[in-house]
Amino acid sequence: MSKVFVQVMVPAIEKEYELWIPANKRIYNAIYYIVKAINEFTNGSYNPKKIPALYNKNTSEPYDINLTIKESTIRNGTELILI
């Protein structure tokens, strides 16, 4: 399985994380994995009520959750915002 190395900024907790996400998964699945990882990193203190949206940090454009990571513009080193 190929993976993409990304930097994720989470304004709700004022933290940034570097994560590997699977390139063959849909973005809504990637968001689930990111939320789960951050929840573990914060010992359960990050637990959003609804699924957050994923944005490109440089362009402020939201990602279509139905695309796979490969189909999107997310590549190694992409900076993301989870809101």
C-alpha cells in the first residue's frame, strides 16, 4: 500500500501533526484515520461531534471527500487544515 506524508494543522486544539495516510483511500476515510490518530495523540481530548472538513493550507480550498488521495492534489509534503 502506498502512503502519502502530510502535515495536518488542527486549529481546534492549536496543534500540528505529521502523518502518513493511505493514498488509495477516499478522503472521507483519510479524515477518519486522521481524526482517530489525533484522538490517540491527545489521549482522547480531540473528539469532534461531526466529521471535520479537510482543506489545503496554501489555497484554502476544501477537498472533495469522495475522491481518493491519488485523485486529489494531496502529495508528499502537502499541508492540510482539519476544521
